[in-house]
Amino acid sequence: MRGVIQLIDAQTDVVLIPRLRLAIHFWSRFRGLQLSPPLAGDEGLLLAPCRSVHTQFMRFAIDIYFCSATGTVLSRKLNAKPWISVAANRNASFAIETPARENPLLEVGQTIFLAGDEIKKLSGHRHLASVIKS
């Protein structure tokens, strides 16, 4: 069985995304969700470092959340349509992408952290160091 990284609300300890895919190296960030099948409802993609996202070559709409190095949600772009959306935040350290939802998963100002049995994959990643909880 594959290990898991989870996105967790720092205030309530509620698991917000039970299965977080990682895009933390050049080629995985470059590919992102391009030409991929849609994310499952309980999945997300973490891109780090990341200050901007586009939806070229995507087949489905996504919600994009830009976060600071300390895990605070700085901004979001909801229901970013395939081929036509671009979003950016100059102050972001990383971004979380989820399937587009009727009710947004994260709010601006909310604080999150990362945990799970595969968290060791992120150790030493300077853009994520402050949001890792073991």
C-alpha cells in the first residue's frame, strides 16, 4: 500500500485532504495535472515551490489555494476552468490544487499543516519545512 500525506486544518486538526499528491521536483511541478484524469474527491496536489498556476492542457476545473511558508492560505482561485485560467500570488511558497467544489475547501487566512506516514519525503524541503508535523 502506498503511503499518505494529508492536509490538516491547524485549528481543528480535521483532515481536509486525506490523499495529497506531491509535485515538489521540477518535472512533477512542470507536469502538474496536465493531461491527467480528474482528481478524486478526497485528493489534492501540492506544488512546491509555486507562485503561479495555469490550466493549459487540463481536462477539468480546479480550485487553487496559494499558501505561505507557515501554512496560511494567502489567496485562492475557485473553479479555474481548463485552458483559460491563470492564477498567481507573489508571496506564496506553495499551492494546493483540488477538484473544483461547490463549497470551497479552504478560506483565506486559514492555517494548515501536512502530516502522514510519508511526510519524510518532504523533510529538508525549504518551502514546506514550517508546515510539516510528524
